[in-house]
Amino acid sequence: MGTGNHEQKFDQPGAMGRPKGPRHRQQELPLRILVPTQFVGAIIGKEGLTIKNITEQTQSKVNIHRKENAGATEKSITIHSSEEGCSQACRMILEIMEKEANDTKTVEEVPLKILADNSLVGRLIGKEGRNLKKIEQDTETKITISSIQDLTIYNQERTITVRGGVEECCNAEVEIMKKLREAHEHDVASLNQQTNMMPGLNMSPLGIFSSGLSGLPSASGLRGSDYSPLLGPPSVLGSMYGVPSSGAFSHQQTTAEQELVYLFVPTPAVGALIGKKGQHIRELAHYAGASIKIAEPDNPDDPERMVIITGPPGAQFKAQGRIYGKLKEENFFTANEDVKLEAHIKVPLTAAGRVIGKGGKMVNELKNLSSAEVIVPRDQTADENDEVSVKIIGHFYASQTAQRKIREIVQQVKQQERKQQQTVPTPAQPSE
């Protein structure tokens, strides 16, 4: 039984019901629970015999994150198995804790605590809380969910606490995980459909809309290791955007060209993006390595607000991705609705014609390539920098594809202009 720096792993070889192959493991949604630290020893058992019995009987792999957060009163456990295997392992762990609590008389009750990514929780709750109320009524339990204010940019899990007898809690676990898996599977299908437009790039590890999309990383990863549950390993971003594999983005350290993007979000979502006392937007800016500002509205009744994002390509990808994800998590769009936002980028007036193309050919090609709507208003006047705006409307990957292609066109135009300047002969100076 291998013991790592942060967790103990107990694996039953050839576990039944677990999907085979790395592709399917990435899409698996494990059951994650919190248990009181004082009961971890009883769950493992002498020489690991108790947990070994659990893994053998349930055909599961159980990771106990024992060394994470030294001194914490609770530890997380991740269970990988079939739906039935996860539920059976959960039941056995609850029974062990119940017995230990009765024997030691240290606690009056041992509730079941399930960890779930925030992006899935809204669909578990349901409109006006109907889903959760039905589960409570059907299973005769009391269910509460930790506040969204407790989330940070590095930890997007919420705690679902179920109170009742062991049997009732186990019944509730089945219904809760059923809802979470349905939401997870919808997100995976949506992600796969969207990434088809970016061939050659595996976007699954990025996990922008849900850390569960790539299978939850280790608990240590949720607390700030090199693997981010929000955007995956920095090396993936690096391969796409040419940024340092360390994932460090700052205006001082990067030599990448700074880009300016104006992203328009629903006005009611501004509070969620800013967070309590500005905490969320500060964390997001720090994490992405970008400057993020929310412009004041021209009119208090404007349905949208402009978010101004400044940073190199990799920082733009991370910042915009988290904003799209936040709007989904906060239910500003329905469960089955893709988040589509409008973004504006500036291009030199000399490049606008190339972006449009002869007879609008290039704009149409951009639409076909990215599935985003690309608009270059013909009646606009260039600003003080001789630049005009290009509007891009679409879901995250569509918008990113269009932005990158337009930036490529602009770079090509700039390179051609530089070559022309170099080949223009210098006028001869008159002799005296």
C-alpha cells in the first residue's frame, strides 16, 4: 500500500465497474467525503486491514488524504469505483465512524459530508431548492450546503452535510451523487463538443467549468500545488500560448505582448465576480497574472458591464476562462445553456480590411472556424491609436479561437508593413 507525501492510497486491483483507460478515468466523478480526523485511524484499521477490507468488498480505490492540512479537524477521502461501489464504501465508512462514536462517546452525531465542485451544486439544489427538498423528503434527512462565500479561487469545493441515521444518510448519498453525476456528464459532453473546434489540443485537463471534468485532482492539488483544479497544469497552457511552464504570470516577468480585451458580462453578475470586499477579483487577477477592472456603467440600467482585461495571451485565457466559469457556477445561465459573452478587441485600422476579407470572406471563415459571431462595424471611427474594434460573440472556446486567429492576422499585417518599410529605398541626401 503506497504512502505518498499527502495521502494514503488503498487500491483493489481490477476494481469492478471502473471505466478502463486514461480517457475514461479523466471523466470519472469520484465520491469525495469529509471525515473527522479522530476517526481516520479506525477507518484504516490495524496494519490497514479495515480499509483493505473496504476496497476488496466494494472493488474500489480509496485515497485518504491523511497528511493534508496538518492539525485540521477533518480529512478528505476520495473513492473511485462504480456508482454502487462508491455508495457501498461510503456506507461501510459511515458504519465504522458510527461504531467508533458510540464506543468512545466523543461526539453525539456523525453526519455524512460530501464534497462537490461548486459548478455542480446549483443543479443539485435545483430551481428554488426543489431538488434538494425532494431528496430531504424522500430520505428523511436534513441537508445543508456550505456558503458560497467560503470558496476561494484555489478551492472550489462546497460541503454538503447530510444529517440522519446511517441508512437515511446512505440513501441521500445515492440521490445526491446521481444529481451531481448528471450535471458532470452534461458538462463533459458540452466540453467535448466545444473542443472539437480546436483539433490537436486536449482541453479536458483545463477543467475551467468544473474541476470534476478532469477527475478531481488530489486534495493537495486543490490547495495550491502546480496542478490547479481551475485551469489544469501550467504546461498545458504553456504549450498552447508559449508561456512559462511554471505558470507564473506577471507584468514584470513576462516578455509576451500585452493584450487588451473588453469582456461584457450581465450586470447582476458583477457582485459575484468582485466577491466579498473584492476578494474574488483580486484572487483571479493574481492567479491569471492579468489586470482586471470592471468599468463604471454609462447608464445604471445597462444590462451589461464591461470587464477590462490586460495581460499576455496565457493570462487572457485563464482570466476569461474563470469569468465564463463563474457565470455558469452562479447560475446566471441555465444548466443546459452555454455561456455566450461578447468580447471586443482592438485591431489597427490598416488590418481591419484583412480581418473582414474580400466580400466578407475572412469574417465568414472565422465564423466557420470558431463558431463565434465575428463583427467588424463598418461605420466606426478609428481611435487615437488608429485602431478599431472587432466584436466576438460566443462560448469560451469559440471566443478564444476567434481571438487568437484575429491576433494572427494582425501580426501578419504588421510583419508585412515592417518588410515594406525595410525595402523602401532611403532618399539620397543632396550633396553640398
